Amino acid sequence: MNGIHLAAAFLFFPGWILTGSEVPSISPLEALEMTKTAATYIVDVRSIAEYHLIGHPLDAVNIPLTFWGEKTQSFEPNENFVKDIRERFKTTDILIFICRSGGRSLRAAEEALQAGFSNVYSVKEGFEGEKDDKGYRTVGGWKNRGLPYTYEINPNLAYRFR
């Protein structure tokens, strides 16, 4: 990771933790604050349906890590994920990955790190957060914390098959 960005992360975002990988996990609020920095992007790695139907952070770029397979009724890997990231961003850009609750975003950030992107983060609570005692996603997460999100689909940010 770039030394300057690492030092800045420790100074300004002491809440982030290192996971078993080298990818920092940050809170939704920390992610929002980081987007005020130039060349910083939120990459929503949820499926196209999740991005469209559940909402997404404002200005989040949708590049799914997996696609929902209608025939298999399961998630299938996006074989072009790294290629899609490379086509959209510079390896020096700051990429903040977000998914539903943090698992896919961590995997996506790890893949980006391995592909040569030096400034990657994972939103540990995701967009929807964790489940409560009744099984509903009401604990934490971008949306539940009242951070800005939308259901509007900007064609420049929505995923397009190539």
C-alpha cells in the first residue's frame, strides 16, 4: 500500500482494522469521508439486481464480483471482474469496495490488491449491514446509518456487459 495513503489512513481513520489480508476494513462513515478526496471511488460489487432494486451509495460504480444465475439460483463469478476494474480505474486511484454486509467487498478488494491496485478498502458493514435477532438487516450498514443513497440508475455508473 502506498506509504502516504497508509499514514493518512492511520491518522484520519483510526477505526479501520486490518483483516487477515492486507485490505483495510473501514466503516460506512469513514468511506463517505474518504470520498471527499480526489480520485476516490466507491465500487459497489453487489449483483446488478441488488444495485438496482435495493439502492446504492450516491455515485457508486457497480462492478459485480458475482452475477445472480437465474438457472442455477446461485451466485456465479464475474470472470471479467479484474478486467472491468482495470478498464474503469487507475491502479493509483483509491477504491472503496462495498457489498451487502462486507464479505464480497473484502474479496473484491483482495482481488484488486493482487491485480496491482495499491489503495483499496472494504466497507466492513456493507450497504445493508448485519441481521438483527429477527433476521432483518437493520444492524449497521450504509443505508441503516442514514448515509446518502439512491435508487436512481446513472448509465455511466451502472454495470454494462461488454
